[in-house]
Amino acid sequence: MSPLSVPERSGCLKILKLMSKVDLLSLSDTVTNKMIVVEDVTEARETIISFTKDAEELLKRKKVHRDIIFKYLAKEGVAMPPSSEKHQLVKRTLELWSTAQTVVEERNPGATDDTGQRPLPNTAVKTADVKAEICCDTLVLGQQFCSWFFQLLNSQNPSLGQQPQDWGPQHFWPDVKLHLVARAGNEQMEEFLGAELVSCRLLALTQEERLHFSPNLEPHGLKALTSPHGLVLVAVAGTIHRDTTCLGMFEQIFGLIRSPLENNSWKIKFVNMKIRGQDALVGTQMTAPALTYNSAELQMLCTL
């Protein structure tokens, strides 16, 4: 029986499923020293797991490429910089598995398997812990996304004197939707469909209207959650400025989905944006605005 912990075994299997058949069979030959001939990829995976005594050793194998580990972490909701080196990805993966195992042990201190050495798997505990881990890393993803998005959008504002960055429809899905509501005296609502139109309308906010968006990336100003179907919802509040004047505040919700054809990069599926001018704000703290959306309202958007 493999000495891997339950989270390590589960994680290693997921990583092996991301590998090509050629690499998988080659890795099976390596770990068994060609003593066992496998018939198919399923048998190869089980053989590799059975002959692996150490998770770190497996992750460091040459056939377990850096991109495979990066893709695995992304699927688990763990956001890592695209420039991360393999040893950094290996370290983060081991931390993920170690955290899951620690919780299992703490919740089940007396439970052992038939060898008397390892805690029995507790699926409910493991699932709850992995969800907590994903929740934590989804928030990190939300912070990183908002930091990137608003830096990119603000760079298009000519009054800031910055070098405009690579803004354009390439950051959106072709059928992206933008719902924009502005309250400044009266209420105006606009809707746009398609990457080109949505990109141009958002660009106009900074390039033509010369607005500067300052998002609040602290916990009370940012929420992020995932749906079972791969949609990541990021909601953020912030203030809007023109030159040295604070004009009001905004709340923006992004729906993000990975694009498998573009290196699994995140692309924007929809944007809901509310802008409130100073006259629509009564007694609102402008320095660090908080989201008015609660988690239940955001969760409903995941099902739309």
C-alpha cells in the first residue's frame, strides 16, 4: 500500500490525469525500474502511486512538468503567479496537501487504518478543508485580478501620465455582457454585449471621461467565490476620482471563466457595474467603501 496520505494520494492522481500518455508510461517505467509492465493509463497511474513513497519525490520527477503542477493548482483554486518556478509550485502543492491532512488528523485523533499508522480518510472533513483552502485562495485570486484590471484600466487615463497598457477585447469572452448603472441625480442604465463593445465602453470611462478607479482590496471591500461550474465571481467596491476630486464610489462584479485555448488564462464573462455620484451618497465613508452585496446575492449570480 502506498504510504501517501489521503490528500497526497488524491492530489497526485489528479496531477497524473493531467499528464500525456507517453509521459505517464515513461514515469511508470522509471518508478518501477521497468519491473512492471502496465497495460493502460489507469494501471500506470495506480502503479505510480503504489510505488511512490514520497509526494515531493513524485512532484520533482522530470516527467511531472512545471505546467502540469501549475494547471493542477489552478484547478484547485490556488492562484500562483504565471512566472512561478517549478520548485515554488511544488512547495505550494505540498503545503496544500499538508493543510488538508492536518485537519483530518485534528478532527480524527484516534482513527487509524489497518496498519495502525495513518488516520482513516474522513471525506466530509477533507472536503470541508479543501473548500476552505479554495475559498482562501479564491480571495487571493480576486485581489490579484482587481489589482491587475484596475491598473490596466487606469493606465488608459491620459491625465495620469502613465504608459497605456495592453487594453482590448482580448481580455473578454466574445459574448461578454456589461450592465452599467450610474446614479448621479437621476439614474441611467446601459447594457452592452460583445467583447468589442464592452471593451470600448469601459475604456471610455478612463480614456474619454478621465475617471480614475481606486478599488478597496481589503476584506470589507472585496468578495470572491466560485461555482461548481468553474465560474469565479469577484465583487469589489471603491472610489472614483477625476484629478484630485473624488466624484463618488463604484461597485463592480466580474464573472471570470478560464479559457483552455489561451493557456487557461482568466477571461471576463460578464461585468455588472454600479456608479454613485457624491450627491447620491449620504453619510457614506468614502475613504474605504464597503460592498453592499452579501454572499447570498453573489451566489445567485453564479447560477444565472
